[in-house]
Amino acid sequence: MDERITYEEDAIVSVIIPTYNRINDLIECLNSIIKQTITPKEVIFIDDSDDDQVRDFVQDRFHEFACKGIDLRYIKNSREKSSAIARNIGIGLAKGDFLLFLDSDIILEDCYIQEIIRIYKEFPNALGVTGYITNINYFKYYNKMARIFYLSFLEPNRCRVMPSTEITYPFGLDQIINPDAMSGSNMSFKKSILNEIKFDEKLLRYSYKEDEDISYYISKLYQKSLFMTPHAKVLHCISDSGRMPQKLDIYMKQIYALYFFYKNINQTHINKIIFIWSRFGYIVFYIMGVLFRPRKSSYLKLKYLIEAYTLCLKRKKDIECGNIEFFNSM
């Protein structure tokens, strides 16, 4: 028997899905999991929702998945609402050798898990593997401006973390690459590395940058140990459900980005200048939003951004020391 096929059939994959008030998205996500050419041994739901809809949904589909040899497991997160905490809970419960983390608004192509496992087989040094999100696209002019300000933009066959803490994403990926970091929407790790390194539980709610934080740390600690394959395709629907209020969301993104900067980026003068320049870039984009769409929501976004920057400056020393409790307790 072909060695690759044996490896794929013997691979024990656990899927971990943290979710918050996204029952409708979970339907499509689960449908794509049960259709996989290589199915996982278990799917673990860590639920932060405000009701029991996810629990009832899992119970309704338990028998269907059991017939396919997939164990559906439901856990209500009794701790603080946090994607990072939920993922760590899943790590402690998972039985697989490979742990696949999915957002609840993800739809996998049928051979996704097979292609992820293929990378672990072909590259024994692989500690993490992610697939390729096919529906990420930016307008040409936005992409050019984002590049000027070191904000997230598309570039051919590269996925790198910039000193601004923003990530570039490969456009039209046509080869296997070593990314600096991976998207939490779909990323997998060997369980062995997650016994050593965990998600940062200071990052609460939907835990902005918790995926970048752990994967970037691993990629620096173990060079070229992360892989992205264009053959494991995924659709990220970017659901509107379970989102935070706009003000809190803007505050969180700026505070957590500064926290990430101090924690993970070398504190050179040039890197500090790039980070500050990127924050100015946000102001430019938000002002453009006001000019081109002069609505109350556009003005409020700009107002909240300036307030967030003011708070970052006021609590700069705390954030630099890794203390973001002042925000998390808000």
C-alpha cells in the first residue's frame, strides 16, 4: 500500500470550533466537514453563546456524524468569553495528533483535511499547516494604499508579518509556502507543539490577533515550520453574527495590536516608526470613509479610532508591560 495513503488513513485529526451566537453558520461548516475525503475523528465545539442553540444543534446531528465515525463533542465555556480561552479548552480535550481550528463561518472544500495531512507527511518538520482562503480580495487602489501604510495587503506567494503587526496575504497562491503566521479561521498544529505553547488568554472576546500571536511565535522559534498549501481550499464567509459593538471592536483592535507589537516585534527605531505610520494610515482610511460616505457611522468610526489612540497613549506603559486588564475589564 502507498505510504502516503497509509499515513493519511492513520492520521487522527481533531477539529476544534470556538463559536459565539453563530448557529446558522455552523450548519454550512459542519456540512463541509462531514463531506471530507478524510474525516476527523472528532469535532469539538467550545461554546461562548448566550443560549443553548449550539448545544441542541450538536445533539440533533450527533447520530448522523457517529455513523461516519466522527464524534461530536459539545463544551459550554464556563470561563470568560474568549476565542483564545476556548481554543485552549479544546486543546486540553482533543485526542488527535493533529488539531484543526476552524471558525464557525468556514466552508471547506472536500479534500481540505486530506491536503493538510499531505503536508505533514511530505514535510516532517511541519508544526503547523493552513489552507488557502479563496475569497480574500481587495480593490486595486485599496491594496496600493494599504501597502504604503503597511496595512494588510495582497502580494504574490507571500504571507508575512510586518512591523505594523499587519499581515500580507498571498494573492493567487500557486505553490506551498512558509508563512510567518496563520489565520485562525483555518489553521492546524501538531498537538505536540500545543502541549508546549498555548493561546494567549489575555486576549478576550473574539481575541483579535490571538491566531497571529501563537503562529508567529512558533514560526520564529522553529524556522520554516509553518506551511500554507493552495490545495487545501476554504471559503471564509465572514459572518455578521456574534460581532462586537463598533466602539468596543475599534478599541480592541488598536489596544491588542499595540500589545502584540510590544510582545512580538523587535523594538528597533525603524519598527516603531513603521508601527506609528500604520496607525496614521488608519486615520487616512477612516477620513476617506467620512469623505466618500458621509454618514453618522463613518464619523463615529473616526471618533472611536481617535479615542482608542488616546487610550493607548494614556496606558502605553501598561500595554508595554503586557497589562491589558484595564481594557478587558471595561
